[in-house]
Amino acid sequence: FFEHAEVFGNLYGTSRTAVDTVVNGGQHAILEIDWQGAAQVRASTPDTRSIFILPPSTGELRSRLTNRGQDDHATIERRLGNARSEMSHYHEFDYVVVNDHFVTALAELKAIAAGEGEALRIAARKDVLTPLLDDLLGP
């Protein structure tokens, strides 16, 4: 595996062969993985760009999990409880995108992939992100 992790009691991993095939074909490999897998990728591939995607608020995260209709109440509460721990790793990443408006978030992701996302680096957004992080991570 290129990376692997246990998330919410489930085991996940990304095939090294699949990533190598994409990269050797001259394309970017985009992995949707948690912070554990991202740490493994950054350790083995230092020139990787890492992006942490945050929800726009705790309330919106709850609403999105509920509206998916895939989990029972207990599972949603467990996921919300784990989310704070997961989100506390945002600072380990190069960039942060807030998934508030899909079109805006997509444009920001495209800018980062194109090497034009300097304004989206965590250090550049610290002042803007502080109120959101206070909501998401709490005291």
C-alpha cells in the first residue's frame, strides 16, 4: 500500500501500483484520505501537496451527516465526536479549503493543483480560519 489507516473502525488503503500508474502517466494523483494516511504519504513523498478540507461549521457538519440518510443517530454522534480529533490535525497540511460553497471549494482545489494556491496555505489564512477553528475544535 502507498498508505493505509484504520478510520472509524474500518480499514482503508491506497494501492501503490494504482498511484504509480497515474503519476508515471504524467498526471496528478489525488487521494481522498484521512490525516493518518496523509502523514504516510508526506513522509514517503516529500514534494506532495496536502490539502485539509474543513466543513463550514459544526452545525453544518451535523446537518450533512444527518441528511445523507446513511447512518443512525448513534453513528452520527460517534462520527461527530471523532470529527473534532480528526480536524485537530489540519495544521499538519499545506493548505486548507473550507467546503462551504461547492463551486468556490472546487475552484480553490483546482488552484492548488495548478500551483496557484499560495493564498490558501494555512499560514496565509490563519486569521480568517481562527473563528471557524474555534467553532470546530472548541475550547
